[in-house]
Amino acid sequence: MNTSIAVRDSARGASFFASFTRTLRVTSRCLLVLLLALLASSAWAASTTVVISQLYGGGGNSGATYNTKYVELFNLSASPQSLNGMSLQYGSKSGTTWSRFTLPNVSLAPGQYYLVQVGSGSSGSPLPVTPDTTTTSITPAAAGGKMVLMGDTSTFTGACPSGAVVDFIGYGTSASNQANCSEPITTPASANNVPDLSATTAAIRSNHGCTDTDNNAADFSVSVPSPHNSQTTANPCGGSTNPAVAAKSATPAPAGGSSTLSVTVTPGTNPASTGLSVTVDLTNIGGVNNFVLYDDGTHGDAVAGDNVFTATANVGASVTPNNYPLPITVRDFQLRTAAAVLINITVIPPPVAKTIMEIQGHGARSSFAGSGSVLGTTYVITPSGS
């Protein structure tokens, strides 16, 4: 590059030109480094709210698994997320213009899916679940293209989206299907794109939608389409926990007597436990192996629905005094089981028959008071004056 600069010397009242030449040699390698740096600065942050969890663009094509194209959204956050004011926009693999669909005003609970039908055809079976909404304004190609979830409804132009990008997927890596934009933005774009899709494959986000490292190639796999809608069981990303036994107790009882068993349960989470059940194996005290405890305000249970399960269990007449461990089983309708826990019951000796005089003694206070002993007596009541 040659540059000439004119300088006026006002103090001398004369003009002169100081010329110099600078030659900048910029190699193609330097330009590439500069370009990559600029592109990297335009990368989008990983989503912390809603992501595109599946994309199937081959629906309805010849040989298709399903007759419907779809985009599946997923709330990977721990709080409800509204789709109000958001849009899905699609660009062809080599295009710079985008088509837009404004999403409806709905809120997704943590771990909830939302299915958008984006086209259909004559080949393939109906989807196994019903789409939550339908549009024909965006129609993704089967093998390669670009889909973006935007935080606004402004339609943009350019190979890569800009502005309020919430999530992006570029798919297609072969020479004929390569999308010209990827997440993160790289040159060539195919380095981080999801591989080519087809009439029988979809882009599936890992961990049921919970994985987002801001790299399409790492976050998605190509597999059979398996759509979920808003009625599908939620899959919160915090991880599921099993129900657990929080507390347990059994009142002492003699052989042939009865004990009150109580088990307090902490419900499982993600999703929350429903249909909790508690059983106790009474084999060690001469009972059944699946004795049911209740949380319905009956069978000795004080309060219904407080996760405290209670029942009165009989101790076998031939059980000798000792401490006996009884296994507890806790389950929920989500097919989860609590860790193995034992409840210990103390079988005490039978009452010892004593006369009233032996029990009371000659003092003001019985010598058995405060001992915890179970005493019995035999006595005869006779009518007065007989």
C-alpha cells in the first residue's frame, strides 16, 4: 500500500509535501486469522432457557418415517419460560434470506417440550404425538439448512442470524448439503454443523434436550425421529431423584400384641412423585411380607396426604422378645424405589402377673413406677356386702 501525505508549514508560510511510502504485506494467512477472530467474536452464548431439541425436515418425503416435518422446542431451565414474542426462522443451506413463524403465547414448565409442525407430505406415517401448533411459513429441507430460535419477531437477512439469538442449528456437512452457517461460527461452517439429515433421520439434542455446549456437532446426534409434545412427561434437567425414607418408628409390643408402624417419606423429584406406596416386610415377627401402610387418614394414620404412612401391625404370639429389623419398600407411580431401609421393632416380654399388693407395695409410690415394666394382675370383684 502506497500513501502520500501533504503537510502545510504555516510558520514559514510555505507549503511543501512530505511523501513517504509504506508497504504493507498482508499474507492470506494473516487475513484468515483476522477473519476467524472476527467470526469468533460473533458466536452466540449457549442457551439457558429454551433450545431446539429436535429438527426433522424429511417428513412427507419419499421413504419418510413420518409424513410431517417438525421442530421440537424444550425448556432446559429450572423455571417456566414463555414463548411470547419469540419466533422460529429458517434459512436454506446457502441462502441469506429467512422465513419466519411467530410462536404463540404459551409458557413451558421446566423440562417441558413443545412441538411445532412445519410442513407435511404424502409419504410416511402420522406422528406418534399431536403437534402443539402448526405452520406452513417455514419449511426446512430434509438434508441441509439452518433454523434459529429468536427472542424477537424481526426477520433478518444474511448467512448467519444476528441480534436476539436464543438457539441455532445448522445441519448438513456434505459438499451438496453443507449449511453456510454453524454454531459456533467457523470457517468452513461444516466443521460444527450437524451431519446431513434424511427422510428417516432427525437431529436429536443429547440428554433428552438438556445438553447445550454451543456446538451443534457436539450437542446433536443423527438418529430416528422421536418427537415429544407438551403433553409428554416433563424431563427437568436438574436430574431425577428417588423417593426416600425420612423417618421411621415402631412402638414396642409383646408377642401377641400390636405395634404402630410409622414411615415418613420424602417424595422423588423431576418429576415429582405421585402414587406413593409404603409396605413393610413383617416376616421376622410372624406377619406377611407386604404389609401396607396408609396415608389416607385411616388405619391409625392421623392426617391424609402428609407423606406420613401409618398402620398397626400384629406381632406373632410365638415371637420371642428381641429387636427385629423389618425391611421397608417405598415406590411411586414413576417406577422409582427408595433406597433399602429397615425399621426396628422391639418385642418385649409378656406382662408379668402380680397381685395388687405386689404392684403397689406398702409405700405411697409403687416400686415399679417409671421402670417401663408391663404388669398384669388377677383380681375378683364381688358385690358389696356379699
